[in-house]
Amino acid sequence: MGLLKAAFGAAGGVLADQWKDYFVADALPADVLVRKGQKKAGGRSSNTKGTDNIITSGSVVVVQEGQCMMIVDQGQIVEFAAEPGEYTYDASTEPTIFSGNFGESVKQSFAAMGKRFTFGGEPAKDQRVYFFNTKEIMGNKYGTPAPISITALIDRAVSRTLTIGIRCFGEYSFRICDPMLFYKNACGNVEADYTRQEMESQMRTELLTALSPAFGQIAQKGIIYSDLTMHTMEMADSLNELLSKKWRDLRGIEIVSFGISSVRPDEESEAKIRQMQESLFYSDP
């Protein structure tokens, strides 16, 4: 089985009369990470009694911008397409992969997970089309329920540091960078939609766990604690590095941007900072 990319124009119009099933996800909302494709039979289609979870040879699958598509046969990934366009499903061809901007990482995942052929050319009992939202998923809020302890630079002139507790609030964005890993280890064979709310709590907890060492890495660069909001790109890089095993390597997701709307020390730390600053002021000759 395989995917043949359809030509547009007159040839596409002729093929449109022959295609038996039509799979498309017109627009995936920001909250929807994965949507199971549903057959859309047009007025000219004669295939009005098709069986669910069976993809007829000659069917069309449309991939929109910001999406990728995956065909799963008996629980195994057999086709993948991340390049926008129309594809014809042809059971007589070899398995193919159109990786788009995902590159070698998806090809390696595809090879590692294996490809499955239907027996004797007969249709399998369970074939599904899934559409993945590959756009940047923004507006994910976070906040530290308890202060994070870091050793921060308080006064650059005298290189004075202090261990303080800080609270941090903001938003981050992420995207699916390897849909195959995301399917295998996160969403699986969903019946309808898989939304970010289903993994939001877990991701927030893991992000907050990684915040402390990420702040520590930034503090080691000699950045004053009050200037942390000016170094959000470094924070995003540190978080991606710290979370790479759980997020990128296991679930196929990565942080795109990390924003800090508020960062401040707790009351006890504020008192320590004032005391240190006053002592530095009075000891200044």
C-alpha cells in the first residue's frame, strides 16, 4: 500500500470522479492536537455504504498547511505525509513517506516502527487516518505553586550572591516535532479528538519540575535575578535540554517559546535582599 501525490488541474478533476472515499480535516482548532479522519462522501460518490475503519484503494486524503497525516493499519503506522496536498491511497504500491519539514527524524521513526502490508492485497480489518496539528500551540499558562530556590546574583559590582526563593508566572508554547512518537507514546488510537487538555496537567507538572535547574543554569551565567525576564530565550533552550528525554525523545513535542510575565522573590527573600543591599550601601566608602 502507498500514497500517490495527486496532480492538480484537469487531471485532478478526472480523478475526483473515481475516488471512493475522501478524508480531510479542514481546520484543526488550537486545542486539538490529533483528529481521527472521517469519510466525507460527496454527492457524486457511489461509495455510500463504506465500512468504518476501512480505506478503499483509490481514496483521497487531503493534507492542509500546518498538518500532517498518518495512516494506521491494525495499530501499525504504514503511511505518513507532512507535505500539503492531495494524495491517492493505492493498495498496490509500496509504502511511502512524505516527511515535509520533519526531515530525517521522522524517517528514522518510520523505519524504527516498521511498516506493515495487508495480507494478500486484501483490506485489513482496521485502517485509520489521523491528522496531526503541527502548528505552534500557544497560550499554555504556568505558575510556581511554591517558591523555587536559586542562588542568584544580587549585586554585580561586588559579585554578591544570595540563595533566595522566587515565584514565576507566564506562558509557553510547544509543537509536535515528531508525530510518530506522539502517536506511539501519547495519543494512540483515539476515536475522535485528542486535545491538549488531556496532557496539560502532566506537561505543566514536568515543566515546573524543570524550572528550578533551568533557573539555576541561567543564574550561573551571572545574571541578576531581576533581569531574568530579559533571558527567556535562554530559559526555553535550557528547558528543552532538560525536558528532551521526556518531551522530545519520548513524546515527540518540544518547547518553541517561553515567556515570563512575572518573576519576584518571596517575602522572606525580599527581606534578605533589602538587608544585604542596605549593608552594602552603608559599607560603601
